Amino acid sequence: MTEFKTNSRFERENCQVDPVGEVLANDKDMMMEQILDNINTTPIGQVLRKIASLPEIRKEKVLDVRRQLTEGKYDLDERLDVALEKVLEHLTA
């Protein structure tokens, strides 16, 4: 099959504009701006902000807990209760 090379001048002339798509994109941008402006005042925004401020995962600790779980040395029920209490205290503080 023959390949045709295009001239950049003609590429620009043949470029079609989609005014409806542009309007929709602008509406989406405005909606996103409103969401970002109001995120700190909404309950879900406050929760997301607190989650984002939590420290990253410590791999060594995760591996240690996994090892304890497989060895049966980790009291899951008690630790889950403590963890849930801490999370709820942190989120409501």
C-alpha cells in the first residue's frame, strides 16, 4: 500500500474543531474546580484530607505481622479493635 506524506500546512487546514466537545471539556473543568474548592468543607473531603496525611506503609512491620499471623502469635481480634478505635479517634479529632 502506498504511503502518502502530508504537508504540515495542509494538516493544519484539515484540522477540525469540535465546539461541542470543547464546551463539555470546559464544563468538566469548571465542575472539577468547584469540587476542589469545596473539598475542605465537605465531610468526605475532610476524611480524604486526613487519609492523605497518614504515613506511608512500613514494609518491615507488615512483614512482621504476616509472620506472626502464620505462626499463630498475633491476636487479630484484639488488635483490630485497638486499630479501629485509633482510626475513629483520628478521624473524629
